[in-house]
Amino acid sequence: MERTRARDAGRGAGRERSRLSGFLAALRKDLLLQWRTRAQFVAVFVFGATALLLFSFAIGPDAAALRQHSAGFLWLGLLLSSTLALADSFESEVQHRALEGLLLLPADPRALYYGKALANVLQLTVLGVGLVPVIVVLYDAFTARIPALLAIIVLGAAGLSAPGTLYSAMTAQMRARNTLLPLLLFPLVVPALLAAVKSTSLLILGDPMGQLTSWVALLVAFDAVYWSLCGLVFERVVED
């Protein structure tokens, strides 16, 4: 009995090590790929900054209105830019027909998903942080609570990346993936987008009624649900 338990414990520990090594390998690969294609990231950032500029034209020279809507425009710019970044998550694997080979490896497919999803979180976080100075210049929107703003950007990026990475895998081999991804992603991330916008707006405009904690809690709950759910269904999605 004791030997059986010890053997089962050893197998469980081996599986955990295999998952961890697969996750780290996938994360390292995607981070290296993003670094090598950093010119593409610059293009995505320019797209987001241009969107913010066009949004400011829509409001006009009303400084108060610009500041009031700055949080919403920041997250709209990040949402639009994220579709370009997320659509390319599996482009390399599809071009080299390597996705099927990765799934045949002994590593857990969930490790592949979480490695890619975390790499996308880091990319969108850098993009969101880069767009903050743009709204400061265009919308005169500034907050002294920089750590809190950074935390909200990370949580919002995680909310976009979890379903975005899954849908990117679903549409990777379709010709119209750049159109299908936004159609699938935008309705799903409305709660996360709303919570991120309200949280950011409260940081910029003030929070006299103490609502910030509730909106951040909603964003954390969304992330927890979708990071768990998308990891569970990833293998079935890519196999189908």
C-alpha cells in the first residue's frame, strides 16, 4: 500500500514537472518570437495611438469632455490593438504546420495555452502602458496612483488575453481569422472592458463613493473564470 502511494505521488510530481517545463518552454518561445517581431509590435502601438488621436477629434476641443472620456478611449484603443496582436498568436505554428506537432508532444496542451496567454498578457500590458502617455498628452488625463493604474492594466490585459488566445487558436487556420476574432472576442469581453474602463476612470476623475474596489473585484472575477475555463477547453478546441 505504501509503495503504491509513493509510486502514485511520484507520477503526480512527474506530471507537474512536465506541465511546468512545457509552460516555461511555450512562454520562452513566444517571448522570443515577440522580440524578433518587435517591428510589428511598434506598428500595433502606432495603430492604437492613431485610434486615440481620432477619438480626440470626435470629442473636439472640450478639455473637460476629453478628460472625462479618456479612460473609455484608452481601453477602446487597447481593445482594437489587441485584435491585431492576438490574431498572430498562432500564426507561426500555422505557417510552419507545427500546431499538430505541438499537440502530439507529451507535454500538457494546457501548458501551451497558458504559455501563449501569459506572453499575450505581457505584450498587451506593455502596449497599454505605452498608450498611457498618449492619453496624458491628448486628453490631459493624469493620475498620481500609478501602481493602481498599472495593476488595472495588467488585469484588463489578462481579461483580453484569456479568451483572445483561445479564439485565436480556433480561428488560426481560417482565411477570415482577422474578421472572425473581433466578432467572437468583443461580445465576450464586455464585462472585463466595462470594469477596466470604470476602474481607470475612477483613478483619473476621483472616487468619492469608494467604488473602485467593486469594479476591480469584478475584473478579477472575470479573469479567474476565463483563465480557468479557457485552459480546460483549449485541447478540445484545437483538436476539433
